[in-house]
Amino acid sequence: MLAIGKVLTAEQRLIKAISNILAHKDWVAISGVLAVGKREVCDKTKTAATNGRDEKYGRAFVDSLTDPELRFLILHEAYHKMYRHLTTWKNLHDINHKLANAATDYVINIQLVDADPTGAFVKMPECGLLDPKYRGMSAAEVFKLLQQEQSDDSSDEDEGADDDGGFDEHDWDGAADMGEQEAQELTREIEAAVRQGLLAASRQGSGGLREMQELVAPKVDWRAVLNDFLKALMVGKEFSTWSKPNRRYLSQGMYMPSGVSHKVGDIVVAIDTSGSIDNETLRVFLSEVAGICDMVKPSKVHLVYWDTRIARHEVYADDKVNGLAHSTKPAGGGGTDPNCVTRFLREKNIKPEAVVMFTDGIVSSWGMWSVPVLWCITTKGKTAPVGKSVYVEV
């Protein structure tokens, strides 16, 4: 332990470390996030912990760290809050809490190390999880890779993901205890804090952290893209007929054709139900699809849940589409292979006018398609080589 640890208390060291971070031109952008929630030193906390809003630091652990390591730890907790890891990836925690802890830590640690590779200002404590192969990945992508590695290693010995999250603890239960309204307020507070920090950085001549800039970058309205994609199927689907005169003109003694709206044929909505797609995302997506399908009035909607196989196939026709979001029963939970959808369509002789694929995009193959396909992808930067792709922020 450094001599300064004997002079300053853990509380004083935290204040000093935060002041150093706020005064550093490369880190001033995080200032808003650092102001979110409470921060305290707790004798019972082994290392450090956050519930996505508040932070706790173990006294003995703080005293054991050098100044650069303590600054790294504080930024690590701030990044958990900034990314809203403990609410966004609760579904991953429910699948495997150790892998979820590890995945979120891997994402943060590589970003902090890359920001200061010399370790002069921030340096990762020795017990941290770090692997450059996860650079640029989301927590969901890392989680999926860790799952694959775990399944390939039957012994599970020396599996880094099997510890409880590196040098900090993740209070998933504390995050879950927040009510829906409280969680929404926290989300708005963090979003405002990110913008405030970036504004402070710009005033000091710094562009701010790249990952923070990406959080506030303008987003594509994927619902509008999905809407336009399905409406495009209506082109040429309307025609006029003289067999039914237009009633508006009969009173004027004019015999004019009426317009007849021809229904779109079958549409397939295929939803990836692997681990990184949570229930809330499914609910939102299904409600949007139900509304759009009501507008274009497809003859049938084939709702398919898939991972490496077709886990469930539901068919909705006419007015049943309106209740789709409430009556559906999602199924699945394995890996991710879009080819199972194309095989299923061939085997069942389903010939849709279009397919909407909802997925995280973490796939080794995108499949071969002979019909228009729209990929709604939840992983930023992923684009399918076939069909149209749109990023879905959830």
C-alpha cells in the first residue's frame, strides 16, 4: 500500500480521485455521470459495487489500490451506470449471472485500458478481467462468446468468466428493486448526465469520449424503416374496378370505378430468441409489428421464434393480428442460426411476400433468401449482406 493510504482516509482518497478525474481534460466528459447517485465507503463491501445508480467502496480495498488503480475503479463503476448494464442486461444475468458479470466487465475494462494504455493516470487493478479480443463488442456479444467457450470447456477450470465479476460486485437485485418509474427516471438522468459531460468537454476543447458520443448520436427510427418496408409491399396492390361504382359520384349522376384495396399476402416475422433478446424487447417489437401489419393487412402473419432451430411457429390471420402481442408465447434460448428460418420456410412450403428478421446479428451465416428480407438488428454496426438492415436501439 502506498504511503498516502496511511495519511488519507478511504473517503478522502475517493474525493481526491474524483477531483483528479474531473480536472483531467481526457475525462471531464464523465463528470455528469459521476454526479449520478450516492457514493459511500462501506466496511462490509469486499471490493466495490453498484446497483446502476449508487456506488459502494470497500474500505480495505480502496486502501490497497494505487491512485491510478482507484481512478480506474471509479471510472469502471461510472461506466456500469452510463451503459445501464444492470437493467439493460438483466436477462443475461438471469441466464448466467457469472457470465453476465464478466461480459459487462470485459466491455468496460478494454475501453478504459485503451484510453490510457500507459497506465499513468488510470490503471486496471490486477484482478480485473481483460481480453483484447472483446474490443469493440457489446456485453451481449461478449456474453455469447463466453457461453460458447464455456460449452467447449467441459472442465471449466481456469475459466475467467467463472469468477464473480473481476474486481467489483454487481448489485443486480438492487437494480431490480427499482420500480419501473424509478428506473425510467434514472435512465433520463443518465442520458442528461452524458450530454452534460460532453458539453463540459467541448467547452474545454475536448471532444469527449468516443463511447459517450455514440450514446447520444442521432438514432435511425427503425420503426419508420419497418413501416416503409412493409408499405412498399403495397405498391401495385391497389386497383380500380367498374363492377362496384363509386358511391360518392352516383349522387352527381356520374358512374365512376371504385378503388379496391388488395391485401398483402403472407408475411413472416422471425424473432431471434437467443439469450441477448429480452422480454421487454420482444414486447415492444411485437406491438409495433402488430400495428404495422394491421395497416398493410396481410393475409397471414407467420410468427416464428428461432435460435438454431424453429422453437415455435404461430399463425395469425385477419383480425387476430391485433392481439398478436398478447397471445403469443415466445420460445427458444439456444444459439443463433438464421439458416433454420429459410429451411423451415422451404420445408413448410411457406412463400411469404416478405420476411422481417429480428436478431442481435451475432451470427456466422445470414442464410440464402429468395424473398425481400428486412433485418432489425440490435447490435450496433452489424449489417446483413443480404436484404435491408436497420439498427434497433433497445
